[in-house]
Amino acid sequence: MMKLVNEADFENDVLKSEIPVVVDFFATWCGPCKMIAPVLDQLADEFAGKAKIVKLDVDQAKQVAIQYGVKSVPTLVFFKDGEIADKVVGAQPKSELKNKIAAMVG
């Protein structure tokens, strides 16, 4: 299951993480966000220990969303060593997301 992070945990859970992190910038009212949630849960399980996937509600953490240029949801931002490694806007197929995470994990 993916962890929900907020502005207070963002630095520790994402930027200071020892393993790559995918942040799902979502909104509770967003249809495509709900559609990809089960896919992200599956990927979180598949990559457990190698990478993690967290969710961030853009309505609850507006400053973080603005800081990372999130203009539409869902936006997935891939972080490695505290830096942005990749960014995807919109719901993507599981295979594409899996490939992107695998590339970060090495």
C-alpha cells in the first residue's frame, strides 16, 4: 500500500530517501488518479525495498505541487537521490511506469 505524504514529511520521505521514490501527485476528485491507483499499488509491491511509491494530495500540499511544477493530475515525479529523474503527466500504462522505475533502480 502506498503511503500518503504531506508537506511536513516530503523532505524525509522523498528527498532524503535511500531508495528511488515515485511521487503520485493526485487529487481526491480526479478520475484518472483513481484509475491508476491500483496500478501504483501493484508497482509499490513489486519494487518493495528497491523503490517506493508515495501519494501526495495536491489540494493538501499546494506548495510542494507548485514547487515541482505540477499543473495537472495525476503527475508522477520520479526522484533519485533527492533529484528529479523523470516526470510523467497523466495516467500511463503499467508497463511504461514499470520500465521507468526499473531504470531508476538499475
